Amino acid sequence: MSSADLTGLSGPAPGLDVAERRKARRARVERWARWLLPVVVMAATIALWQWYVVAYKVPHYILPGPDRVVDALVRDWPMLWPALLVTLQITLGALVVATIGGVGLAVLFAQSKWVEMSFFPYAVILQVTPVIVIAPLIFIYVPSKIVGLLICAWIVAFFPILSNTTLGLNSADHNLRNLFQLYGATRWQTLRYLRLPAALPYFLGGLRIAGGLSLIGAIVAEFVAGTGGVGSGLAFKILEASYRLNIPRMFAAILLISLTGIIIFAVLSLVTHLLLRNWHESAVKRDG
Amino acid sequence: MSAASSDGAPRGMASRPLSETPPIVSLQGITKSFSNATVALRNLSLDIGAGEFVSLLGPSGCGKSTALRLIAGLSSPTNGRIVWPGEAPGQGDHELGFVFQEPTLMPWASVFANVHLPLRLKGRSVAAARDEVMDALDMVGLAGFADSYPRELSGGMKMRVSIARALVTRPKLLLMDEPFAALDEITRFKLNNDILRLWETLDWTVIFVTHSVFESVYLSNRIVVMAARPGRVVADLAVDAPYPRTEEFRTSHLYSDYCRQASEALQATLNEEERAE
């Protein structure tokens, strides 16, 4: 940017002043760049995409330009919006159940090493077996489609919460544990006042991963369920559009899914920040 | 003799007068060995009289921290027993406070909540305990920081919070495990004076683990010198200097005499160790 004025300033002028001014300018530039840069790069990418589609006359059933995607988004909105709501419902439902299940199991595991040793393998098995191979079975065993979808999304999402929270519950400071022991704290008090707060940053880290995974779980399960009609989600719309070679609508639905994922991540990041800003190293702002 | 190692270890300059009142806690023939076969303490007998300020002084590995943890009930002796003569048999609570080497505060809780913790664990609500917590904070000069979080405080202030937490239950016995070892000297001197002031006003008994000869002489009226491998008591010195002790004491002849005595006792244990190797 300004290597020219920098060398111009660093002549006989008082050294500190120059350095301070340079620092202030760098901070100003950085403040703008943080917002401007991603926006500019995004705009450039979209422009490049549009240019490529027009210049090489790519047929819209292979790669639609961004104009066609936006067009599809607007035109198909009455159909995409309810589908988005269905997917969102399953995603958030799965996230809630994963949170309750993950934290609940972690607390249970933390109560006794024996329980943990006995049941942790099942959690691992559920995690490492791809949901896409279990899903067909689940839809056979579970009559309700919504419940089946929820179960699939839950299986994908709960493991990071479980494993992170278990780690967090076990990483409370040893001297603090001694202190609780010294004052005759009950098991419940130790959990409530020491182990759960100590586990909070770990849990929140797991929750942010689980947020993205529950969306993925919901989508994958919908693909497997593959039924249409009323109450079908975005994944089914994508599947349907692909059968009809309606590529712009596929792009529009994918765009919605990505945006949903980004919003979930942003909200969970905000929650994390609000809960940890007073005390945890990861959220504390440092001067300098 | 209120302290002796009965396995024939040198008694050194044992010069403490017999205490008339029954001890607040009495360690009788304590042996503690760990699973990796180290003997942290061998046949340790020690009576702590009510109102004493006792320093356990020794090199690292002499088991002084282990002794403190045993008294606190954080671990149990392999052999021997710990008796609390002033208490009814079966009383679970020993009315003691513990200050660790680190401040050991809950980072997620405010200063107030940290000091409130011991009372909360006894079922006292914030409203019911507010006065006591604020009193305790006031005593360490941190009443204005009740709503701060630990990370906002300096190392010395965190230690004060830790002390306030230990004294909020009004314990009879305060156990301190090298509490000021990680602090700079200026802060340490200041906290030394604070502890002495609190000890004089609150009618405490203090057991203070340290590896600093100067700190132990400045603070205590009794120094128990310990040796390592296996951990045992080698000397029991009385420091007969009047309280309140101030900076004046720190520069007096009396102080340096006692420091020399304690140093010699400590040195003897180290020499002995070298000979053994």
C-alpha cells in the first residue's frame, strides 16, 4: 500500500512520532480490511463466475450463472422457504437433543469410571459408523419420518458434545478439587460448582462442531429418507431438482443450506463469546 | 517434648518449652509412603499447640507439604495417626483453612463468589453470607474488588483472595503450603505482614510450609526443621521474639541470630544427605 510514504516519513522527523503514526494508520487499515477484504473477494468470485458462464456460453443446465441462481431463489421461494423451515426444525431439534444427550451422558460418565468404560465404546461405534449406512435401518424401525430424521441427525451431532464435555468435566483444577474435598463438598456440589463450570469452554467448543454436524446429519438423513410430499426438507428439494435437471434451483437450495450453517456457527460463536468473555483465555481481549 | 523423631534422629537445637495446653492437632508416628515406594515421611511425631505460628522448614522432598495434606485430610497416612484432642470423636469437620501454593481461584467466578465458596458448600446463600464474605475481603484489603474476576487481579491480590477464602469460615487452624513462593519479594514482605496481623487479631493457629529460612524466622514463633529421604523432623526451634514484628525486626541482630540457627539446622540436614549419597 504505502511503502512510498513510509520511506518518505522516516527521514529526519522525530522517530517516535513516525512510528506512532504508522502504527495508528496500520490499525485503521486493518479495521477496514477486516470487513472489506472478504466482501471484495466474494464479489470478485461472483463476477468471475458470471464472466466465465457468459464468455464460454456454459449451458445453464450445467452451470447457471449467479443471476440465474438468484432468479431461482426468488421464483422458487414459496417452495424453498417451507423446505428450509423443515430442515431447520430437524437441525435445531437434533442439536437440542444432542446437547441434552451429550451433556447428560458426559455427566453420567463423570460419576464413575466404570460407567464410562462400559458405555464409551458404544458412543465411539455410533460416531465412526457412517450415518448414511445406519439411516435406512432407522427408517425401517422408526415409523415416524420426523423422529427418524431427528435420530440420524442426533447420532452425527452428539459425539463432539459428549467427548468434549467428558474431557472438560475431568479437567477441573486439582487444587480446586482438593479444596472442595477439604470443605466437605458433596458429589453434586462438586459437579455443580466446579466440574460443570470447568467443562463449559470444552462443551461450547463441542457445541460449535455439533451445530454444523446436526445440519449435515439432517441433510444426509433426508437424502436417505428420500420421500417427498408435504413436510419435505431442502435435501429432498435438491434431489428432486437434480432429477429434473433444474440446476439453478439446486444451487439456490445449496446456497440456503450454506447460509443456514454459517448462521448457526455465528450464533453459537456469539453465545460462546458471551459466556466466556469474563474469564476464559480464549475470549478475553488483550490490550496491545 | 512436643516434637521429636523417635527413631533416634538428631534432636538438634530442640529448645521449645513444654506447652501447657493440649495441642490442637497431634501427629503420632506418621509414616507415609507412596505407591512408587518413596517414603515421604517416616515416623513423624509432632504436636501443634493452639495459637502457635509453626513453620515447617526444609529442602524439597522432605515431606513438609505431605504432612500438611495429611493434617488437612487430603490424604491418609500409611501408618500412625492424627489426633485432634480438642474435638469430639467422630467430628468430621476440623475447622481448618488451606492456602495452596497457587491462588487456586475459580476463574469463572467473581472474587466475591470465590470467597463465598466455603460457605456456599455449607449451604449458606449469598444473602446470608454477604456480611462474612465482605468482612473477609475487608481483612485482606480487597473489599473494593468483590465484583472483579481473578484474571483482572495481580498475583499478590489473587493470593489475598485465596487467604480471604481460607479465613471466611473463621477456622481455628490455617494451613499454608508455600503460599508466597511464586510472588516477588516486595509483595511477599507485604503479605507476610498481613498474615501476621491476621494471626494476631484472629486468634489462629498457623502451620506454614516454606523453604525460606528468612520467611520462617520472620513469621513464626516455632520452626520445625525437616530433612529429606525419608522425610523427618530434625530440629524444633523456638523463636522468642515479641510480636508485633515489623521491618525493624527484619533488620535486628535477634533476627539474624535466629536465621543463622535455622540455617545451620537446615545445612546439617543437607550435609548429612550428601554424606549418605
